[in-house]
Amino acid sequence: MSVRRWFGSVRARTTLGATAVVAAALIAAGFAVVLLLRAELGGQTDLRSEVAAREVASQLATGTPFGSLDLPDDEEHPVRVVDGAGRVRAASDDLTGVTGPATAGDAPVPPPGPDDGDDDPGDDESDDDAPGRGEVSGDDPSFGTGTATVEGRTDDYRFAAVEVTTPAGETVTVYAGTELDAARSAVGTVTRSMLVGLPLLLAVVAGVTWLVTRRALYPVEAVRAELAEITVAGDLSRRVPVPEARDEVGRLAVTTNATLAALEDSVAKQRAFVADASHELRSPIASLRTQLEVAVAHPELLDVPGAVDDVVRLQHLAADLLLLARIDAGERPPARPVRLAELVRDELDRRAAGDRVPVRASVEDDPRVTGVPGRLSRVLGNLLDNAERHADRVVRVTALREGRDAVVRVADDGPGVPAADRERVFERFVRLDDARSRDEGGAGLGLAIARDLVTAHGGTLTVRDAPEGGALFEVRLPAT
């Protein structure tokens, strides 16, 4: 499978989409976790630095001399005590270098003396914000990041600065640090674990999505394969498999089978139409050929009127077939307003000379419709042809408006249409028993064409019993 075709498949696009969404969600979640972890570990580091600084400050608040302070002896919490003049009054053992917040004093630590811790009793008055005698500042400590060299090893530390005033009134600042390597190592470990686990998790998501999509699309592929075989074989009687699950794919298969059934029915009707048309054309062509062959051998026997009748019949049949083909193709000329009263009068005037029985017309309200005048005239003409063919004494035409419909009725006093045949009579090439003669009954297309034309105009054509006892054909069209 080519790369373009692979990326064009539904499975591939679904897999890529799901993997991309999960990847984006995991990256966002991982980023949030790392930030929260870093903030949490940073808070813990600050807390440990503050605790260490306050422990030393508490000793100073109780009067412990600078030289006797119990300072942390591990390299994790280096401590420096700096007075207001910037002198280092105490510091952790092996603390040889500091950068950052704890560099406030670089002067050497003075040797302890008898007055240690009582250099300036009045210092408590130099700063209004300083804690009282023997008290540790209750304010939040300030924090900063720097480096410290302990036992020859330089590392990054987080320092907390806590102010304290000794009982002697001297205010100093205690700087206590906490090593950052442990917190940074934890964050790095989590980050590396996520970077390693993310591709593996995405691979699992992609694989599961690929398999699930394959299972979900298997019925679709079965439908496609069956349709391909139906297309190759041309056997429209076959149907695609319908999965047991009544989901979207199942409904697709049911709809596909319904479409195949409608297509099979359409093709069957088309084949029957072609066969019937061929049969109808064969008779006048055979008759015309026979007459021409006789005329060649015996010119005096040529039946010119009969030949003309056969040619006219062929002409009408060809015109009807062409019209049906145009209707089936959905062709419809531009519509315009049509006055049914005028249409009825024009059609009756055109037919007056050739009517076999008289036609009585009754027009009420002058109903109007929107349509193609020529095709509406063809509907009325076909209905009148059918009525005159079966009428005994009279044919009646009525045009009126009923509610929102324009109605045209054509009634005769002939034998009528049996109830069982009132739908079949509108099928193509159908003649009832009393109209089997091709000379008298035509080709059986008139009523079929009339109904198709009425349907194309958004109307209906039905048949029922007439008051005179014959057939009454009723056309209903949307009135304007």
C-alpha cells in the first residue's frame, strides 16, 4: 500500500487522530505534573530551610552565645548568622564559600568573648521592624537561591533568611540553606520517565485504535466487497450482508439493500419497457414492410392509406417514447402561469373536427396553475382520447377550483375501469381486455404519459366511477 493511499484510509486517519489527541493530552498533563511537582518540592525545600533557620534563631532568642550554637553538621543545611553590620557571627563547619543571599557578610567570624552576644544593647532601637528582645521574627522569611561550598563540594542551595533579636538586644539574620539536588533529581527522574513512557503509551494507543477501527470497519469492507462483486457480475438480485449490530453500519447495509432493490426494480421496468416498445414497433414496421414488398411486386395492389396509417402510428409511438424518455430524465421546460379555462377551450377547438362523440365542457372560477402549457395540453388530450375511445354517447370535461387545488375532470359514459385495474391502467403498455386491439386501443402509453406529466407538475391523476356510469379521470394541480 502506497503512503498516500495509507494516509487516505479511514483507519489510518482515525489512528493518527486518536494518537495525536492522546499525545496532546499526555503532553499537557505531563507538563502540568512537572510544574506541580517542581512547585511542591520547591515548597518543601523552602520549608526545610525555614525550619533550619528558625531552629538556630530560637537558640539565639534564648540567649545561646554565637560560639555555642548547635548548627546542623550535615552538608545538606549550611547556616550563616550575620549581624546588622554585615559581619558573620557564626557559620557551619566546613562552609568555605557562599554566593547568593547568604553573602550578606564576608567579614571573618570574630572569636567568642565574654561580651559575645551583647555588642550593642541599643540595636533594638535602630530598626522599628526588628523583633523584640529574645524574639524570632514572625514574618514570612525571605528566600533566595545561591551556591555554597561545603567540604570542598559546591552545590546549589535554597536559602531562608530569618531575623532574631537576642536577649541582649542585638538583631541578626540567620541564613539556612537546603540542597536543591534532591528536588531537581526527582523532577528530572519524573521528566525522563514521562519522555520514555510517552512513546510506549502512544504506541499502545495507536495499536488499540488500529485494531478497534479495523473491527468496526470490517462490516463496511464487507459491504464494499459485495457491491464490487455485484457491479462486476451485474446481478442486482444479490444483497450486501447486514451485520447483527443495529448501528450506523447496519443501517447503511439496510439502506444499501433497499437501494439495490429499487435499482433492480427500475432495471426490470426499463427492460420491460424496451421489450414492450420493441414489440409495439415491430407490428407497424412489419406491416409497412409487407405493403412495400407487395407494392414492388404488384404496384397496383399498393395500399397507400394503410401505409400512411402505419407511418403515422410509428410517428406517434416514437414521439411518445421520446417524451417518456425526457420525463424519466427529469427534463422540464420553463413553467409559466396557465389558465385552465383557456387551455380546455383551445384543446376542444383543436379536436372538434375529429371527435367521435360530442364533448361537453363546463369551466368554473377560471382556475390557474403554474406549469408547461404544451405538456398540460398533452395531459388533457390523452384523457380525451381515452374517453372518446370508450364513450358511447358523450364525454364531459369540467374545470374548477376546489380549495387550494385546480381540478380537471374528464368523464365518459362507457364501460368504466374496474376497481382492480385503476392503478394498473396507468402503467406503460397496459391495455385492458376491451382495448386490446392495437387499431382501437393504441399502444397503451397515453394514460401513463398523462400521469407522469401530472406528477412532474406536483399533482395527482386518479380514476373512479363517473356519474354517467363510465370512467371519471380527475387531475388535481396546485392552484395559484
